[in-house]
Amino acid sequence: MPAPENGLDSISIAILGSGGAGALTAGSVLLEAAGKSGWYGIMNRSVGPQIRGGEAAALVRLAARPADCMSETHDLLIAIDWNNADRFTADMPLAAHGLIISDPAGGDMPGAIAGCGAAIASVAMKDLAGEIPGGRRNMIALGLAAGIIGLPVESLMAVVRSKLSKKGEAAVAAGGACIEAGMAQAARTGGDLRLAAPDRGSERRWVISGNEAVGLGAVRGGVRFAAAYPITPATEVLEWLSPALAKLGGALVQAEDELSSINMAIGASYGGRASITATSGPGLALMVESIGLAAACEVPVVVVDVMRGGPSTGIPTKSEQSDLNIAVYGCHGDAPHIVVAPLSVADCLFTTQWAVHLAEAMQTPAIVLSDQSLGQARAVIDRPANVAFMARRRVYAAAPGEAYQRYALTADGVSPMAIPGTPGGQYTADGLTHTQRGIPSSKRSDHQNQHDKRHDKIAGFDYGGHWADSEGEGEIAIVVWGSMAGPAREAIRTLAEEGIAVKLVALRLISPFLKSVFLESLAGVRRLLIVEQTHSGQFHQYLRAQCDLPGEVRHFHRPGPHLIGPQEICAQIRDWKPS
């Protein structure tokens, strides 16, 4: 199917190949070049569980407006080779008008792809690269993609130069020659998938991943210490923070395991430094005892959980939302804490900065529930504004004196915290029930008072309008959290074009649950669709436990790794719309 006269509003491209073929590099360059040309975009990756090598695919969506999520089907698939490609067939279904470009030297095309009905073109990428000194097949593939969608070669070469300049002019020249060869072949494929002209706004755009945005949000929030043990898909948070913290006078320590990580972060916070750790589900499971300790001794700490498929080791490289229950309920005893979830790649910055603010202001642990589909995605976004609302910081005891009560029962539940070494500020910080001075106690009154204190300071905090993104009107509403906000937003736009009005409530603050505000946001709603990426329906069960949901409720859920898409959500609503 030829592109409309003015081009396509959105196009999705898959570039795949075996380990070392450079598919992910080609996708990353394509995304960044599109951003330089004025388009928006998002890129995720599909890789196997191996440490190095193996199969890989770059999944790129480019659009004239901000891309909220990946597309459910792909318009263009370029196979550098077909080694292990059968593992990807479920991740990259082709649109009916799609185009497949295959290298005859790249092995056999999987039957599920060959029989999908898309047009197939043959381009000898390996031979073309071999004719160019230092040539690479992934640069040929990059030129093919750029030529088919109409990406300006100037933008492409600017990015290639920035990526390859450290390798010398010969590498840059080889990359340019390969791109030119690929673009020359593009016209011969018969593909006509040009993108619509971009809206080149005056605001500078960023290309950033969700994990990088988490790191930036942390340092903007005041974090100056991080301790963590690497784990997929959260490691990039640590890789970004390590040099960033060093430039700001802070530090990152790679601990020997997750237990050490959380305890180092708590220790640094006890010493007066806003602190963070990052992990995934298996690591969070190891950290929950120490999160309870931080709640009991009222030491702020931020824990970022970039969720993946579970249980146990699960699918480390794929996405799921199944750590909700452990994040909310995982601590032993009653240990009130904060749980928040970013709603997009860009929102990873805001939500993490907000989490630092909440943890520091209330002297409590805060868990940030990102996931692989946000954390390891790269996106072209409008440059985020600096957030000014985080004015409230940790309350310190400047001159405590002999009568200092670390856990004094204050009106807002927040007690001034003395930094170790402050004259008169000595106190015990541990997990035992304690008096207002911090002395261990088994008295019923002390236990009750400290429980009330920890609960009330969180329940009574003013979270403002940041608790959720609540948009639109109508008798139908979609309720989601975290990464499901993107597909829901796109579904609602599609339904609006069909004359179906749907409201969106996307929760950013998971715990504490703001019951009255939540129900107020659903006033007038008669049909409620809850969407989540879990097998057991954890979010639906959580909402049911918190309040009586209004109207008729429908629940749409499944586990990862196959992400729920906008058209699936649309189908749920179309089947349910009022007659």
C-alpha cells in the first residue's frame, strides 16, 4: 500500500540480526537521526536472555507527534540475517501493507514471516558491505530504512559521524558509503512508506531512555549516593548514575549483592545523603527486610524496580507489571511506604524526582515501579522542564540538645532528624519498637504511637495533582498504571476519532491509595475497563481491595512478554460501547 500523499503519520520498523550484526546500533542511529529531523519516536529492543551475543532486534516507531507506545504491527522489517529469527516472530507481526527486506545470504526466512502476506524484497546487504572497505551490513540496513521512509541523509550522517568519529575518519567514511549504498537500493525495493513531514517545534528535543531518565530524576531530586548490584533490565540506571554522581560530588558503589546495596543506601541516607538503589524483581525480593528497617527507623531511601517477567528468574529481557504486590505488600509487619510508577519514558524523570521528594519530605522508603518496556526504551521527547515543586526537603535537627526526641510525635508525623556527629543528636536507629527518643521498648503505647505516626504522615501528606493523570470525559473510563498509560492514551485517541468518548485515569501514586480522589475522578462513569500486564490481575485485585468500583467493571490483562497494545484496548471498548 503506497503512503498517503502527505506521508504516514506513524511508521514502525524492525531491524533484526544475530549477535554482532549491529541491529540495535542501526535502530538507535535511526531513532536519533529522526529526532534531529524533527520527528518523534520510540525504540525498544527484543533480545534473548544471553549475556552476550545471540539474537537481537531493534523495534522503532517514528511519528509526527509524540509516540506514547510501540505499535502492534510493523510496516517495515529489515533482516540483516535470519539466525534465530523464529524467536522473534511473535514480537514483530507485519502490517498487511508491510514490506520485508531480506538478504539472500542471511539464511532461511521463518515460515511464519514468509507467509504473513507482506511484500518481500531481496537486497544483498552482505555483498554490498563487502564491496566497501570497512563496510558493515547494519549500515546498509540503516540506509535502506532511511531511504524508504524519507529520512534526510544529512541528519543520518550527523549521527553516524558523532557515533563513529572516535574510530577515525575511515570508519566514518565507510559508514557513509554503506548508508549511500543502502539508500540507493531503497528505491528498488518498491517500498513507499514515507513519513509525513515533521512538526519542527522550536523546543529542543532529547533522545533518552527510561533508565537514563530515572537517573536524571534522581540527581535532580538531590540524590548524591547510589549503591546497587547490576541486574537486567535496571543496570543502565547505574551506568548513567556512576559518572553523573561523580561530577556532582556524589558517589556510586557497586555492592556485592542486593542486600548490601539497600543497606549501603540506608546507611548513606542515615548520614544525611539522599540515596537510591536500582534493581529488578529478584533483587527487590531480597531488599524487602531492609525496606522495613528503613520504614521503622524513618530513614528515607528510594528503590527503583525496573520490572521484568517473573516469577524467579523469569524472562529477564522482557516486560511485565507483576511486582505490584511485592512492592505494596512485601514488607513484614505494618511498614507504610510510598509506591509510585512512571507513566512514560519522559515521566520516568518526573516520577523519580517526585519519589525522592516524597521519601525525603516524609522520611520514608519510596519504591519506583518502572519496567523493561519503559526503562530500556529510548524515545525522542520534548525537553522536560525543571520541576520547581520539590521545595520541601528533609527536616534536620540543627541543635538537638539533651532532650532530643528523634521520633517525637509531631502534628504531621515528621520528626527532625539529627545527622551523626551533631552535638546532642545521638539516637538509636534500628528496627526495634522504640520510644520517642529512640530507646527500644515493648510497651503497647509506644508500639501504637509509632505505628500511628508512620501511617499518619503518609496518609495525611498533600500529594497534589500528581497522584494520577486524569484526562477526558465520558461514561466509559480506562484505569491503568505505569507503562499501560501509553497504549491506553493512544486507544482513547483512536476511539475519539470514532465518536466514542473515553476517560483515562492513569495512576502514578499507587500507595498510599487516595480513595476519595480516585472515586471523584470516576464520577459519572458507568463502565470501567481496568488494563494491566499481569497474569493474576494484581492491579484489579488491589483496586477492589481499596474501594467499591463504580458501574460495570471489565478487566483486561495478560502477562508479558507480549505487550498489550492500543488496538486490543480499543477492541475491548468497541465490544462494550453503549447501544
